[in-house]
Amino acid sequence: MIGSGRLRFAANVLRAAGVDSFGVTSATFDSVTATRPGAAPLWVDLRTESATEQAYADGVAVVRRAEIRCRWNSAQALALTEKDRIQVRGRTFRILGIQNLDEADMVAVIECEEVV
């Protein structure tokens, strides 16, 4: 189990607004947690893992990776997938993968990349 003291940050889950007539996912995202009035926010623990440089167009982009942990049942209640985004402390993260830690249905480990 993850202690409530470790979940220090309230997070906002963003989901793609929809798909266009060609089936392409929209580039705009709407808040999922805001559409659940009265529901508790998603509380998470944010751990920054690494930052690397990557060639991008005519310059260099910094790619920051992070690990976000939350309760498994909270991630399940929001139907969190790799297509979603998470906002924590004003930073937006693209979800790369979601793991059920030790297959115990207690902790969700979300591997992310910061969207700059």
C-alpha cells in the first residue's frame, strides 16, 4: 500500500477531446477530473528520473522523464490510459506506460515524459 503522506500533489488528468472525420485523435485535451463534480482529485507522488537532449529540427530539445505513482483504484476509476496526459504542479506529462506494481492492485506506476 502507498501511504497517504507520499501522495503530495493533486493531479489533473487530461483526455483527448475526440477524433476528427479521418479518425485522427484531436490535439486538444479536456480535463477528466473537472467533469467529475464532487469526486476526490487524483493524488500522486512525482519523481523526476532523468533529462536528456535530443536533436529536434534545427536545435536541441530537452526530454525530461518522470515517474508518477498513485493508488491503483484511482487510476482504474479514471480509466487512465497511455493516450491521456497528466498535469502535476503546472507541468504536463505524456503517459508512456502504466504498471500495476507487483500485480498487487495497490500502486500504479506511471512512466511519463514532460510535454514542453
